[in-house]
Amino acid sequence: MGRNVSSQPLRVAIVGAGRIGRRRAEVMAASRSARVVLVADTDRARAAALAAACGGRVTESWEAAATAEAVDVVVVTTSHDGLARATRAALEAGKDVFCEKPLARNLAEAAPLVALAERRGRVLAVGFNHRCHPGLARLRALATEGAIGQLLWARCRYGHGGRAGYEREWRADPVRAGGGELLDQGIHALDLFGWLFGEFAEVAAFLQTAFWPVAVEDNAFVLLRTAAGQVASLHASWTQWRNLFSFELCGSQGYLCVEGLGGNYGPERLRVGKRAENFGAPDEQVIEFPGEDRSWELEWCAFVSAVRGQGTPVASGRDALAALRLVEAAYRAAAVGSVIRPERDPAAAPVAAEAVG
Ligand SMILES: NC(=O)c1ccc[n+]([C@@H]2O[C@H](COP(=O)([O-])OP(=O)(O)OC[C@H]3O[C@@H](n4cnc5c(N)ncnc54)[C@H](O)[C@@H]3O)[C@@H](O)[C@H]2O)c1
């Protein structure tokens, strides 16, 4: 008889025991909903250190961890070149999977994973944890309930300044990473744009390799426009010498702006502004979100509920495909030097082309 995953802690295998693997393992260790039983990393010492901290047996084989019988769910937190491989093996073995963003290095690697999860009836969640940051969650709730009127545009600036030797890390290697800062941090902003506006009809981009001696972009400037004329702009940067996260959303009646993500991105706060009747200085309310970043915990709880048949994950494999479509459109737009129409989600409804301005 199958194990009843609704009543017992989920048995988790972690593939990739780096910075984010550890972060996710700590969240699980603190929860009653899951128990780490296996930890895999190509670097055995890392796996051993994580297992010592959060429990579980150590293996060097990602395949053994992804397919082990005594595992209910697999959490994939490798560098980008390992994500799709481990996710596919786990799904084929009948596991539910939580995979880190961006799910794969590109759309061609990612799309079959989503199809496989759907065919097998498995949960495939992707780690777009920014959706669970309290300021961004509140921003979306307010926008959705019409607090700032009709949505006009969004602007995100996101970046850090790397660290000594950054050019030798996997993120700087186009084969291992699949892209540069756009695929690294920029994809979070693209996911948030899609979460707020739905599909985009046009994408333009400039990419720079401005400072780091690497073969990927260290700065990405992307402009996106919906069929209704709403515009979103992104500047993602590895030359932001002081960490920055700023996400602005402008509506016909006001604006919402999230600054900071906690930690070394500064305290998270949401500014809510209402356009004054006479167009003078607007009334502004500032909401602070002090304390620890709980986005990882909230995201994990939603995943566990989805595995138990209650609700959906915060971001699904399909959400990852939507973000990857925008990433690929931006890379193409930058390469050809013109505006690109991103590939559409084949399951999406036709776009209503109602112009804003
Ligand atoms: N959600 C977020 O905000 C966020 C933040 C940072 C990183 N990430 C994502 O998390 C993932 C990991 O990033 P990180 O910062 O932890 O990197 P990291 O370099 O700290 O860790 C990656 C680990 O994976 C291991 N690894 C690589 N290939 C493997 C394989 N085939 N099998 C087993 N282990 C393997 C490496 O040895 C390393 O220990 C990436 O997908 C990254 O984009 C997400």
C-alpha cells in the first residue's frame, strides 16, 4: 500500500547543498511537515555539512537522491546546469518536486519537465520566493483590489555588486548558468511582472558585459509591453555596488513601491501613494516589514499543501516557462537589436488588445 503523505512528515531529498540548499533545508528542519532524509552534492563535504546541520544521509549521486524509494519529494537546488536533470529523474520516479528558479537553463530544457509533471500528475513548484515577500504580496493584493486604479507601468531595479572571484563562479559560465544576471536575479522581476500584468506582447533589451570579465551579461536593461499598452522596465545588475531592490507599480489613481528585501538589501518597506485630487504631493503611507525574511517558509508551506492535495504552489512549472519565455525574448531582442514578440503560452486565451494610451 502507498504511503499516506497527508498524515506524516514528507521525506525529502535535497539535491544541491550550497547556499540555497542549506536555506531550504533549514526551513524544512524547522517545520513539522517535512524531514530531510537524503542530501546529495557533487561536493561531498558540502553534503556532509548540510546533513550534519539539518539531518539526512549523504550521497554524491544526485540520481540516487532524486529516485530513492524512501523519498516523497525532491528539492533541487543545484547550479543551473543540474536543475533539469535532477528534476526530470525525480518526476520520472514519481516524486513531487520543488526546483529552484529558473527551473532550467532555457525553455527547451524546461518545457519537457512541465509536460512530464502534468502527465504524471506530480506537483512541480519553482522557487520564485519573491512572490512571498510581504511587501510584494501586499503590493499585488492592493493592485488586484483596484487600490491604485488601472495599472499603467512597472519599474524594477535589482542588483548586487558580485564578490571577489565572481568571474570564476558557475554563474559566470554560460554553459553552467545558461545566462547571466538576467537569468540570475532578473528573472525574479520578470516573474513578478507576469504575476501582475499577465502576458507581454513585445520585448526589447540591451545587455552589457560592463565590468566583470565574463562571457555572460552583467547588466540587463529590458522593456516589456502588454497588448493593452502597459509597460514594464527592468534593470538587473551585477555592478550595483550597494545591493538594491526597488519595485514600483504605477496606477491611474496612485502607486505602490517596494524597497528592500530585508538582510543586505535593506529593510523591506511598501510605500502606498494616492494621487492627490489637485495633482499636488500625494498622501503616502509607509508600511514596514521588519524581522526575518519568511518568504522561504511561506513558499514551503504552500508546496507541502499542494503535495497533500490542498491548493497550488506559489509558483508552478508553468510560471517558470512564462518567465523563461520573457528571458529568451530579451536575449533574442538584444541579439537582433529590435523588438521581439515573445513566444506565447499555447494554453493562454487570446489577448484583448485594448490600448491604454
Ligand atoms: N530563490 C532565490 O531567491 C534564489 C537565490 C539564490 C539562488 N537561487 C537559485 O538556487 C540555485 C542554487 O544557487 P546557490 O546560490 O545555492 O548556488 P551554490 O553554488 O551555493 O550551490 C549549488 C550547489 O549545487 C552543487 N551541485 C552542482 N551540480 C550538482 C549536481 N548535478 N548534483 C548535486 N549537486 C550539484 C554544487 O556543488 C553546489 O554545492 C540556483 O538555481 C540559483 O539560481 C535562488
